[in-house]
Amino acid sequence: MSEEPVLPRIRPEIAALPAYRQGRQASPDAFKLSSNENPFEPLPGVLEAVVAAGAFNRYPDATAARLRERLAARYGVSPDEVHVGAGSVSVLAQLLLATSGPGDEVVYAWRSFEAYPSLVAVAGAKSVQVPLTADSRHDLPAMAAAVTERTRLVIVCSPNNPTGPTVGYDEFAAFVDAVPRDVLVVLDEAYAEFVTDLDSVEGSRVRAVLNRPNVVVLRTFSKAYGLAGLRIGYAIGHTGVLDAARSTAIPLSVTAAGEAAAIASLDAESELLHRVKVIAERRDRLVHRLREAGWDVPDAQGNFVWLAAGDRTVEVAAAFEEAGLIVRPFPGDGIRISIGEEESLDRVVEVAAATAVR
Ligand SMILES: *Cc1c(COP(=O)(O)O)cnc(C)c1O
């Protein structure tokens, strides 16, 4: 009998994390509606820009200066108030490392983006999760009340992944007022482009109006822009805060191809807006039909919808899978379904109707 090998010591909080295992790849005739990706091909000009970026034998520009200048002009800020990372998740990780260590607390809503708990744990800090309201929204007064002298960072996710509603502009402004000025508030707007509720918080407006150095806005090219595979996202914020994030970054992780693709995508704005409109319209139709089918679907402002299946989550997700629909179950809680191809909608509604409790 061979003995278990002795493994190197692992930090206990890391050993306690669930090991990352990617979900099953979709079979060719299945619809992959599990990762909030964009069902469209890259925007016009993107593939050409990636090929033209060429020079894969060379390291990229470590600061993504061209893209930062583009984004700075777009948002009316200086290039140093923009920080580009290999996906906005890596920018969030940097902000956590820069602000929050052992003994510190990070407040966020729950359920929210599944990456938050492990990113906080990796930084060595403690997660303080504030339950969503009954209609799956952030409970901002409760989140403000959860801030202690140990709190270093608060994440607000709008629209909230996976449940869908946005945070309102006024409630966000009141929340920022209630939070101490030395606590960083990260507004994670990965799905901002899909928002159609105009009372929602909007990062660049909130920054311009409130003018608070402790508010940082995260955006990404992974969702609306369809560049999930090229890993590129960014933060807009105070230079001092972003400098701290830059100091924690793994150098050179933003590729020249990603930067070129992002710039080309910004050049294709009108086509982008058209696609976003198509997806938002598809989303609204799907929400309507799911509600008709008997599901109490919360307001959906991203490119996904939420079925609060509760204890039946695993069973309902299996019914979707059976029908060739790869969805994202959160056992005990609910199922997130991304807005994909038009042809997927009827199938989604069919399974939803068959599994609804009326
Ligand atoms: C998808 C997503 C991100 C961004 O992911 P990247 O691909 O790393 O840019 C960030 N926050 C939320 C809530 C998301 O759903």
C-alpha cells in the first residue's frame, strides 16, 4: 500500500477554497448559456487588428498606453485615471491586494459574482456577505451598516451577477455618502452596456458628479464587446488608488492582441450598440415569457436571467441540460441563464414551463 504523499504546506484559507473546475464544454448541438458570454462573432475589424498586432515574440506595452488614452478620452479623464488589466477580475484582485489583508474585511452582497469570495480569501482578508433583498437586489443600507473600522473595500455589483437587477443611482449616491471616505467602493459594472433602466447607477456619471477618490468603476470587454477569450478589462478611478493597484499587478499580463482588439472594438461602436440592443430586447422578451410560464424572474438588466429555483436548482438545471441547454446552477439558490442565440429562446421557455411550480 502506498502512503499519501506529503504535500507542501498550503495557507489554510487557500486549502479551504473549492478547487476550480471548469464547467463541461457544450456538445455541438447544445446552447452554451452558462458563462454570460456574447453569442456574436468578434466585432468588425477585431480579427484584423489582432493579426496586425502580430509580433508575438515581443512583450506587450506594460501600461496599455494606447488603450488607456482611448478610454480616457471617452470618459473625460486622464490616462492615469484608467488602469487596464487582463480582465476586470484581475483588476479587482489587484484592488483587493492593494487595500485588504489579514484582519481586514471586504463587504459585498450575496449572492453575487462567484469570484468574489475566493479573491477576498486570496488577499488574506475576510468576506462579509450581506444578503440580497427578497427581490434579489443589493440591500445598500444593510451593506453600509455592515461597514466596520476593519472594512477596507466594498464591492457593489450592478447589474448584479447572477440575479440581474441594477443598483439605483440615488441609492448608490446615498450609500457612498454613508461609507467612510477611506474605504474603497468598487462599482463592478461588467454588464453596464446592457442596462436599459435609466435610473440605474452609471459609473462615469457617478464619478463625475460625486467626485470621490474612494469610488472606482470596473468595466470589461468580456461581455458586451465579446472579447472574453482575450482577457481585457479596466478600472476608472483616482490615480492614487489605481497606482496602488498597478503596484500589485503581475507584470505584462495584458497582451498586445487584447489591447488591439479592445481598441478595434471601440472603433466599431455603432455595431456594438446594435448588438447590445438585440441582446437586451431578447432578454426582455425572455423575461416576459418566463414570467408567463410561472417563474418569478427578477428585473434583468444584464445579458442573463435568474430563475430562483431554490432547493430544486439541481433538478431543474438537469432538465435544461437534458434539453441541450448548458445553464449555470448555484445549488440551493437558483439558475442563471445567459442570453444566447435567438434559436435558444423557445427551448429555454419550454423547459422553464415544464419545471415551473404554479
Ligand atoms: C464577467 C464579470 C466580470 C469580468 O470578467 P473579466 O472577463 O475578468 O473582465 C467582472 N465582474 C462580474 C460581476 C462579471 O460577471
